[in-house]
Amino acid sequence: MLGVLAVWQVLSSTGALAADVIPSPAAIGVSLVEVLGGLEFWQALGLTLLSWAVGLLVSICLAVPVGLLLGASELGYRSCRFTIDFLRTIPPVALVPLALLLYARPRR
């Protein structure tokens, strides 16, 4: 890994790689330190973690009671089995565009 970074740095320093297209590892490191030192990054990270925690809490508060009810009732399980099995086959990544359409707020 260090060898790859060293070759990349040498190619960037000699001009074999255009700095405006592929920045050097040193330039990336400087930018990373600048970003990590800024308040805006930490605020965005905090908001991201907060929204993750709220989403996890809401999904737990909904899924656990529904799962307990379906597990306790044979009729409830049988009536929902087809839907559950159908939705299980859909990969979660395929739902990302749908989620973006549903939850994206229009900018004003």
C-alpha cells in the first residue's frame, strides 16, 4: 500500500499525472486535515448520526411490535407471509432511488 502511494506521489510530482485531474496523496492529506479541522464537517457528521439514530429507533419501535404480533398469531403470519416473502427478495440497494424520491425535500 505504501508503495502504491509512493509511486502515485512520484508520478504527481514529476507531472506525469495532471494535478487538476488526479491530485497527489500529499494534497489529499492536506485537504483531509483542513476538512477534519472545520466545524462544518463535524456538524454534518453529527446530523448524519442523529438521523441514523432516529431512523433506527423508529424502525425498532415499529418492527419489534409487528414482529411480536405476527409471531404470536398464526392467522396474522399466514396472511402476511406472501408479502413478507415477496419483499424479502428485493435487494435493499434497489430501494434507495425510491426512498430518495419519497423523502427528498424540494429546495426553495
